[in-house]
Amino acid sequence: MGYSFFRLPQLCIYGQGSFQEVGIQTSKFGNTALLVSDPIISKMGYVDECRKYLEDAGVTAFVYTNIDSEPTDVHVEEALNICRENNCDVIVALGGGSCLDTAKAVAVMVNNEGYIGDYVGGKKEIVNAPLPLICLPTTAGTGSEVTDVTVVTNTSENIKMMIKNSAFLPKVAIVDPYLSKTAPPKVTAATGIDALCHAIEAYISRRSQPMTDTLALSAIEKIINNIETAYNNGSDIHARDQLALAAMEAGVAFSNASVCLVHGMSRPIGAIFHVPHGISNAMLLPAVLEFSKDHCVERLAAIGRLIDKKLEQVNNDIAANETIEKVKQLCRNLNIPNLKGYGIDEKQFKEHLEKMAEDAIASGSPGNNPRIPNKEEIIELYRYCYNYQF
């Protein structure tokens, strides 16, 4: 195919102070909103602030804040019930990727029948238009505010269901770095590495294209240059600003170019062992880059030269190796543990290897990787990552 598709929200609003736009933008789509958030964001006062902006614009808000982990089908059903009971005509999502992904699922399911898992892999068609969705991320990581993807855990089967469809694309993304300034160091590290993983995988993906390449490289440079500053000094608003912008760029990039093997392997770890998504990505990223290197050496070299101009003087193989070493060093500096260090029991881990490898392949993401692995290679990679030394 000689052409590519490129999707974005109808409107993206970025910059300090843009939070206050939520009322005006929401009122363009409806006057009764479901506000989806979580207990931590509520405790910080952001939910009340958001409700005030909505009310000032004439929008009544009904609130769901029970999301206490990665998004699940239970969260979706609970929020969906509130949405339907109150005849909400617009949805506002305020929080990390878990809140945004839950809201995306609700927006689609309000007007469509069945169970959210029915729509995995296009098995069931999304017939009716979703409710309009306005997304406000409070972490600089998932990029969910600009993607056409939702990831929801099937709690009965312990499977993270990744569903990609243009119906999940928000109408409006409002990215205000102010909302991420209170994120603690561990969250900053996890979400920042998640965004880095999105950008790197979008760049090396078999489905990459010129527009996604531009955004992916821009995001990589911003994350590498600012994540440690934000991790060590959360009040540094410039670093927060750059990470928020990078997360959005990376989100657009991977939404249009797709993620690869890291995400395919990461989702089962999150579903079975409840490891936060960004951390499980970080646990896998260096090893997967090592596995993939010979099939994307020029692209890994280009990343290395972007972040270290001295690498312009060396060949691609050396530059690619330095890129991987830079990622490993970053994981060390951000105190990312390996699977063993996180506390995952080795016996349990080995018992789930077959299922994790099968679920990874079933997600479709490994098929976008420069080097496409088989089931046995994925199992071996999982084993290698358990005791991996960053």
C-alpha cells in the first residue's frame, strides 16, 4: 500500500492553564456529563475544580471515581450504569490512562450492545456513534487522550483486551502540564517510560510512516532530556511541560503506527501480576530492543544520534548499541526493577509463560515488530527478562 491513514482528535488544546477550557469545550457537545476519574485525583481537588468549570459553562456533572487500578470491565460497567441512569450526553475523563481508557469504553458502549470484549479484533462491529469524549490526562505517559485505542482487563480471564477503532478517538484532548505536577516520582518514571516506549515502538514499527516518525523522534528527544529532571524535581514545570507534550506526540505516533513486541508482552504481565503498565513496559524494553536490533539497526542508530551527537561519527551497529545502553541507563536512574525485583514469584511466573506468550501473540502487537517472534521466542524473552540486569 502506497498511502497511510493518520487520525487525530477533532481538537487538541495544549499548555499551562488549558484545564479551564474543559467547561467551554464540553458544553459544545452536551449539558449532562459523566465525569470519570479516580480517588487520588479527587482527593487532590482536581475533580471539584473540573466540576466547577463544567457548572460555570452550564454542564451538570455526574461523577464516577472508583478506578483504583488498571481499567477493568467492572469499572466500565459501573461507569456505564451511571451514564445511562442519568442520560449523560457527553463524557469527560480526568486522570491517568486508566481513567481515560475506561471513559473511552463507556463512550462507545452507551450506544452499542453487548460486552466490551465483544469488540476485540473487530469480532463485533461498532454500529452506533459513541458519546462525545473530552480527555484531560493527569500523567505524562499513556497518550490515551489522542489515541483510537482502549485497553481494558477482562477480569474473568485475566486478559488485557486491546481494542483499536476510530470510535475510541476523543473529540477533544486538553493537555495541561499543571495537572501532572503532583505526580509522585514512581508515577513520573512509569508514565514517562511508557511514553518513551510508545515513541520508540512507533518509530521502529513495520507500520511507521513519515508523520509518525517526526512525532516519535520529537517525543523521544523531549523524554530523554527531561524525564530525570521531572523524576528528581517534580515541581520543575518546564520538565513537566516537555513530558506532557512528548506524551501527546508519542500517543499520536503510536495510535497511527501501532506499538510492537514490548506492548504485546507487557499486557499479560499487567493482567496476571497487576504490574502498572509503564513499569511492565520498562521491564521489557531494553531486552526487546536487543532482540530486535539487527532488524532495525538503522532506526535505533538514528535514535542514538538524535540524543548524542557524538554518535554521528560511528557506524550504525555501534550507535544502535549505544541507544539500547542509554535506555538501560535511564531505567537504572529511574529505579526500574526487573520482574524478580518487583516481587513476582518465579514459580508462578513460569507457570503462566505459555498463556502470556499466547496472549501476547493474540494481541497482534508483536506482528508489527521489526523482528517478528514465534511463541517459543517470546517465552524465552520472558525468562530472560525475569532476572534482567539494567
